Amino acid sequence: MATPDHPADLPADPSADPSEHRAAGLAIGELRFLYVGVDDTEAALRPWIDGLGARLRWRFQHFGADVAGLEIGDGPLVMLADHRPAGSVLPIYVVTDLAAAVDALESTGWAVAGPMGTPEGDAIVATGPDGVEVALLEVVRPGAMDGAYADETNTHGVR
């Protein structure tokens, strides 16, 4: 029987880890971040905090970008970023092997940009044949942003 998690044309794998999805040799883990483009990070914060009940976890201004990490609900961390196109949302999923992920994506028609360095590890942005973007991140320094924000000597943290 088809369900949202197991369409009729894809057999369910009873031995599969439900937190990890596999396709074409690619193992996708948690949805770690939603990278949300805004015109002005400072102006965008109040509606998210006051209206949606988000909690500011960290905020940095560096390399000409203003990025704020917000906790909201049980989902991934929302990153408001003024260097992304306003209104865009880029999901960022965790992978354990970024090189293998790139090979799997490119072999199935995805265009890959990167890798690019992030505080938590290298990432890529993949654009599907339909033009939709997703990012994949190999986390090698979990909690790097939280640690950097807790460091009072970090001059890029905005408090």
C-alpha cells in the first residue's frame, strides 16, 4: 500500500534506519538547517521572535553577510541570511560522506556547486534537473556556531 513515506513504486526496506534515506548510493541524514533568504536580517528577527516564538541561538556578521540562527519548534535550525535571495529557502541535509554524495548526485543529473567550507564542515549546493536547490553538509565540527557565539572574544558575534 502506498503511503507518503513509501510510494507504491518504491518498496519499503524494513531494515532501513528511519532517520536515513538512501538512493543511488547516497545516504541522507537529518534536515539540519533551513537557510532562509531575507532582505535585512535585523528587520527579519523581530517577526520571527515575537510572532513565531523563535529563540535566537546565535548571530554573526562576517564576510559581508548577516546570519542569525533561530530555534523554532521541533524542526531544524532556521538561518536567516541577508546574502541569500529574499524569500528563498535552502534545505541543508547531513551526509556522512560528501564526496560519495557528489558522485551519486552528478551520476543522476544533478549539478553540484562546491564544496564550500562552513563552520561545521564542507557543504555543496545541488541543483536538480527541475531547478530546485538542496544543500548537503558533512558535519565534522558539530556545534561550531554555538561555540563561536559563546566565545565573548569573537568579534563577529552580534549580541
